[in-house]
Amino acid sequence: MVDVQNTPAVPPTDYGGDERAGYLFAGGTMILLGWGVGVALNLVLHHMAPAGGLTVAGIWFGRTVGTYAWAAAAFGFVTGAVGVGLLAVGRATPKGRLVLPGSDY
């Protein structure tokens, strides 16, 4: 007799793939977008703007750095910091085989 309350509907499977690849890719992407775009590009565009302002991709950048620009820079800084945390988790995770999702091996 089998107790169905303690039996999973689908048995758990461990594919043995390398989850570090996801951590490293996500961490690198978050650092690039957070510190590269959110902080560096944001503040550089404000610094380079002429007296009348500068429009890039429909967004107006003035000479002064306002509340929205500081909020975007702070959000970018936090995003980059989370990316560093993901890189640390990825480096601490045991290495496995790198396989494409959904492939049998």
C-alpha cells in the first residue's frame, strides 16, 4: 500500500547541469546595466549636456542632476551591488556540466 499524501506526482530529477552559468550571466548583466547604464551613462550624459539640454532616445538630459537622475543612479548602484552578490553566489556554487536547457545528457 502506498500513501499518496507523501508521494510526489512527478519524481524529482537532478539533471546535473551547471547552475553557475545562470548566476554568472545574471550577475554580469546586472552589473553592466546597473553600474554601466544606471550610474555611469546617466551621470555622464548629464555632465555632457549643453546649457539648453540634450535629448537622447526621447529622454531629456539637463545640465543639473535632478531627483529623478539621482534616483536612477541609486537604483543602478543597488542593481550592480545585487549583481556582485550573484557573482559571489555563482563562484561559491559547485561546478557542474554546462548544458543547454532542455537537452538530454
